[in-house]
Amino acid sequence: MAYNFNEANNSIEKIIDWLKGEYRSIQTGRATPQVLDLVHIDMYGARTAIAHAASITVEDPRTLRVAPWDKSVFGQMEKAINDADLGLSVSTDDQGLRVHFPALTTETREKMVKLLKDRLEDARIKVRSVREETNKDIDARAKEGEYGEDEQHKYRDDCQKMVDNANASLEALFEKKQKEVMGE
């Protein structure tokens, strides 16, 4: 009976999606609505993403316009964006909020790249733990006699190939975001 890698593949996909989400929330000096994807407010007793409570548009390369559909949440949105510590400044006017993206200095860009590397390493650690769990399961099943030593080595090799592919995907995400942050 062949080993089923579905659970490991699903876990790795979740890790890759997690890293994409983390990278989306890191601003690069250019106004992108995705930066606000992880910012939530309490609206009508439910935790709601700002993107679901307002229209978000790009006004210019360094400014987003956030126009809430319910004017009573202006203050909550402003507070949530400031509390998210995204390095953005917020101003209000009669039409909604303006979210300003500061120009990035070389020092700020280097700090962001360091943050990107930290997130990449967190994702790699999670992938390694998936590999360890999968290898433990493969070894346990081999010990129970479900398959022989040759199959055990083949499945462990297959697991390593899966991990190598995941690490390559994670590295590609990092390099793309690094170029974006460095303005290349």
C-alpha cells in the first residue's frame, strides 16, 4: 500500500498561504489595498475586515482612500489601522480615511528585508516540522510491517522532495517580495 501524502501536502499549502498573507501585510512604500487585508474592526458585534466594511481605492502611488459604508466606524477604522503597526499614517476627512504610505529609507528597507527573512525562516521551520511528522508516520508504519525497508526509504525520499519543492516556493515568494521592498 502506497503512503498517502495528502495531509502533508495540505499542511505545506497552508504554510505557503500563511507566508503569502504575512508578506501581503508588509508595506513596500507603494499604496496597495492588500496591506489592510489583515486589519479588522468590531462592526455590529462581529469582527470584520476593513475591506468588507469600506471601499478601498488607490488615490495616488502613496495614498489609499478608505470610504466606510457606515460613517459611524470612522474612529474604529482609524484606530485599527494605527494599532496594526504597519508604519502607515492615517488622516480623516468628510469622505473617509486617507492612509499615507511613507517613503522608505534605505535603513527601513533593510529592516523590512530582515522581517521578510524572519517570516521565511518561520515558514521553513513549519515545513520541517511537517517533514518530521510525516517521517515519523512513515517509520511507524514500516515498523508495523505495512511496507518494507526499500519502500520506507522511497517514501522518505518522496517526502524530502516535497519539502524541497515547498522550500523553493517559499524562497521564490521571499525573493519576489525582497525585490519589491528594495524597489528593484
